[in-house]
Amino acid sequence: MRTILLIEDDADMRENTAEILELADYRVLKADNGRRGVEIARKEVPDLVLCDIMMPDLDGYGVLHMLSRIPATAEVPFIFLSAKAERSDVRKGMELGADDYLTKPFEEGELLNAIEGRLKRSELFRKGFENGFDGLNQFMDQAKGLDALKHIGQDRKTRRVEKKDVLFHEGDEMRTVPYIVHGKVRTFKINNDGKELVTGLHGEGDFVGFMGLLENGRAMETAEALEACDVAFIPREDLLALLYKDRDVSIRFIKILARNVKEREEHLLQLAYSSVRQRVAQALLRVHDRYADEKAAGLGVHISREDLASIVGTATESLIRCLTDLKEEGLIDTLGREIRIVDKSGLQKLAHR
């Protein structure tokens, strides 16, 4: 049975609406003010919220604002109820992220249809999608079925990018955002001394450089292929539409984009505070864990010493000496460019000393 939280300060309206919902086989939670409604939502996490706008102490806009910032309730569909029908009220509610808006008095059928429509739509996008390019295509095709997003995804063809090819340079205008279908890409910045600082490692299923688009429309780093890659270049208009034009789509798309943010933050901290040996161990673990297809196959990772050195943030000669030491200590093994982790627990201890 689906649960609906009804927040309404008018006792008669609250009881009448609750009765309609209960007869339609919904479980109804009731709150007579906004603050009480937020408390119930935190505790119960309903399937949908119906909320009056004009309430004392905390109005409906405040309720929506608070629930949208709680991870557990951010995705819950939200419908405003109000006796006011001015366009400014409708616009304000939608700008804040409401899914729908019903003007009191409303018909029973109008209420139930709005609820059922929002629940079905929410479930469609909350169910998740396959990993990789097929999953992205499924997501975008589904989003394209909505009126606000019907023009996205006209061209999602991939193209081949060869090893060492640059996808974009730091400072470039981001007209498209690369999505890696197959292959590996690194991003880096160059400091005042001309040295490279690797800011990220990216693989299948990653969007590269989207933060630059969101910040100021320009690339904040340079992206270079570590090997031959298949890359889809998503138009910036499509990416911005997925982020801003529909709440259900936006929440799902943000989760797709944010998958490597924590990894990047940890990497930058490691560069700042770790020794060279620690950084080499951290980089080897990151490279192996990041490219899980090779890990699953029981193989090492093929990567040039120059690329690994730039990831670590040290000279190639220093890296090679460190790899030799790690090999002698039985932590890794090497064969040409392939680096295989032999003692993962030992390498982890070194990385996190």
C-alpha cells in the first residue's frame, strides 16, 4: 500500500481529502502544520506529499525547501494544494521543484489522477538504469518522452579517439561533454612550473569535464585519452536540460554525474599530504580499482610509466625506482607495461600509513 503524507492546516479539508485517499486504498499520514509535516516525512519517508501552501509558521514553500535537502525525501513527489490560483503562485511552486499544483476546491478524480500520474512517473525514473552507454541511452530515451525534454538526444553517435588525443583543453568552451563508452581518459592541470597535476582518472560510464560546464561554461582542466577510446559527445544543451527541466530526471541524472566526485576529492588530498611511496601505492590501487573490467579478468593494468608518474605527481625516474622497490618487497609484479598487484593488503597498508 502506498503512503501519502497530507499536510493541511484546515481541519475539514484535511479530513475530507484523507477520506478520499483512504477510499482509493492509500495509507494516509496527516499533519496540521508544516513543521509537523517535515518531522513525519523524515520518519516515514512517504511515497508522495500533498501540501497546502498558505500555513502559519512554516508554509508549503518552506516544507518543500526542507524536504528537498534531506537525501531520504529529496526524490519524493510533491504536490501543492492551494486556494490561490494566481499564476505567480503556480510559477513559484514549480521553480522550487514541486511536481504538480492543484487549486482548491478540486474534484476527486482530479486529485486521484494527479497522484497516480506523479507516482507512476517517479517510479519510472527511480528504478535505475543499466550501467554504461546502453543505460544512458535508456535514460535519455525515457526522458525524451516528457514534453519538456522531447528535443534532447538527437545525435548520440560515438566516435573513436586515439591514444594521446586531447578531448578538450583547459579553458575551452564546453559545447559538448564527453561520455566515455569504452576506454580510459585522464584529466590534468598544468601549474606555473609547467608540471602536470592529474585531477582524475575516468573510464566507461563517466562524463568528463561537466563541472567546467556548470561552473562557467569552460573546461577547468585538460582531458587526454590514455588509450584508444570510444566517446560520445553530449551537447551541452542536452546536459543542462537533463539537470534543470524536470525534477525526476534531474535527481536521477545528478546521481549519474556524481559517481566520481568523492574519488576526486580523496585523490587531491592524497597528493597534498602523502609521501611518494604512499602516492604510488594509492595510484596503483586507484588504477586497478577504477578499471574494474581488467581487475575482474584477473589481469594487471597496462599503463605507461610516464602516465603513472603524472597520476602520482612525481618524476618518471622517481616512479620507476619506487616500482622497483615495491616489486622487490613482493607487493607488485611487472611485465613490460603491465603492473600486477601481488599483495593488495600490503599495498593498502602502505597507502594508508
